[in-house]
Amino acid sequence: MKKIERIARQFRNALDAAWEDDMFRNLYPFNNFPIASMAAMLHDLHAYKTGSYDDHAHKGADLAREILGELGLTDRTETDMICSAIYHHDDKLVVDSPMDEVLKDADVIHHCMNDLSKPIKEKEQARFDKLCAEFGM
């Protein structure tokens, strides 16, 4: 078995196990934790690959589509959903689809909570404030 197939199988098994946990299933109304997880894992891959964040969201969506096609873990609708979230994740001031919003929220939480010594980016401040209020922080 090729290494990528083994990793894909392990990834799918981990997502299936997480999906069985009610805590994850109830986080967002569309209840699609595996798809949200794949979007989160792939969303900055282009930047990591190239070392550049220039237009990384749009270029990253193309790279994610290529990777998802190779792995064969998602159908066309799921791939489109993941790639849309990646494509839009840097547009923090715009409201897009529910899945797009999940990735944006996760990205903002990661940016703002990962290193508290750094100031919150202006384009992320309003979303971060809303999330803090939502989570009672």
C-alpha cells in the first residue's frame, strides 16, 4: 500500500472516531466535523509549501483540490465545500457559507490565542470580539 493511501485511511479513521463524539457533532448546525477538519488541515498548506502568504487562500484552494482528488476521500460536493472554505478563509470581513465561516472562526481563534503577546490583526478584531462574546470569554 502506498504511503499516501495508508495516511488517508488513518486520517479517515480518526475523523470517523471524532465524529462519533457528540461534542464535535453539535458544534455547528451543519454537523460536518470531518469536512471542517479537512478544510482546517489543508487551509494554509500552500503557504507552508511555498513560504509565502501572498494570495495563499486562493492558491491554497487549488492545491487542496489537487490533494483531495489524489486521496479520493471526498465526493465532488465535499471537495467543493472544503475548497470554498479555504478560498474564502482570508476574507475575515465578509460573511460566506456556514463552512467558510467555521474555518474563518477557527483561523481567527488560532491567530489570536496562539501567541497572546502579538496584537490582534485589524481585519480579525471584530470577528475575535464576537467569538469571545459567543464563548463567554
